[in-house]
Amino acid sequence: MKKTFKELFFEHKSKSTDKWTLYLEEWDRFFSYYREKPISLLEIGVQNGGSLEIWGKYFLNAEKIIGCDIDQKSDQLKFRDNRISVVVGDVNTDKSEGIINKLAYGFDIIIDDGSHQSSEVIQSFSRYFPHLKTDGVYIVEDMHTSYWSNFGGGLNNPLSSISFFKRLADVINFEHWRNKNSRNKVLDNYYKEFNIKLDITDLAQIHSIEFINSLCVIKKSFPDKNTLGKRIVVGMDEPVAVGMQKYNGSFAYDIKADVIDDNELDVFELIARNKNLTA
């Protein structure tokens, strides 16, 4: 029987690393699907390199395990596992991205354990989510910093990283908006503020976003796997709601619904309006 990530973590004696208790309890749930596969993994933020060694022990069939860290001291890190590589540089530059892409063509798992600055978390996601393979998972650690002002966050800060990912949850439900907004429109202010852009195709591939204490987990899948699909009715007895069979094979868009243009209630619109009133 294979050891859990938690067991491997506590057995680890080489390069140091640290993880919060909750992460150790969750990693098997997120990563067991990939454990036997010939995956490629990217970890943003390396520190002493211990986590890269543990990933190597956990994913025995991994082809590439790549870390990227801006700290020049990371260049001193040496690994016995030849699958492990470290790129020294700012992950949010074209130069580092180019080096990373030469080492591996796409990733099954991307983990952001970098600076935790909201701006850099958002920039990293926009830069590397397109490099995540279909059925891959993108995990942002230490999201608690998105509530702290010195990390560019705050509970009601619309430009915090957690606010950004909350807005991506709306993007998942795009087919139900029934207004003239595009997927990109609701992200316009992030695009302007952080000089980023996400392609419509990438946004359509976001299958799910899960929030756990200090973690955000984004899964990627084919666009046709991310729609609600047809309504399926089974069974014939209808003692309460009669005539349900007529809905079989219908779509959510077939349901009549009143749509109100509530763009003026968008938090960024409210901020702009408040600035105009107080100017």
C-alpha cells in the first residue's frame, strides 16, 4: 500500500519545507488521480527545495518536476532526482516562462506557493493557466494573505487575489447570465490593473473552483464538459409534480427568466461612482 502524502512529508529528512496541517490532509484528495501518471508539475516558490523532493517521492512516475524561485540562492540547490529542475528568476517574466516551457510542454499540476502578493498571484494565474493541460489542476496556496493589506489584499478589496478567483466562479456559470456581458468583460478591471489577459478559450475550460481555508483549487477540462447540459427526467409516477417528462432533454436556456441589467451594481462601478461623487 502506497504511503500518503502526509506520511511521506513526516518521513522527509533532506531539504527543509513547510506546509500547513490542512494541506497535508487535502493533498491526497487532489493528487491521487495523478499519482501513477507520467505527469509534469510546476511549483512556483521553491525556498529550500524540500517540497520538490517530496513531490518526487509521491509522483514516482512523474516526468518533470520544475520549481521556479526569484531568490538567486536557489541556484545553489542540487537534487539527486534528475527529474527535478529549478529555474531561478521572476516567474512572471517572459524570460522565466520561456525557460520553463522548454523544460516541459504543458503541466498536469501547477502549485503557486510564491510571494502570495495578490497582484503576482493573479499575474501568475493568467500567465500559466494556459499552460495547464486539460484535466489538470492549478492550486494557489496561502490565500489567507489575500486578506492582508501588506500583501495587496483585504476583506473587501475587489483587487485581492481571492476576489479575482471569486469572480472566476461567475465565469464558470457564464451560460446562465443572459446578458450582453462576455466572459472577459467581468475581468476587465483586473486586466487593466495588472496588465494581464485571459483568452476566451482558457476561460471556457475552467471546470471548477474550490475554496478551502487558505487554498484555491481550479480544475481544467474541455469546454463541452463545463456546460450544464440537458435536463434528464426518469421515472413515470408523478403524484406531486405532474408532466415532468415534458422537460426531458431541455436546457437551462429553455427556462424563461427575467434578466435585469445590474452592471451598475458591480463593485468597480460603485467605486468609480463614489469617486465621482467625492471629487
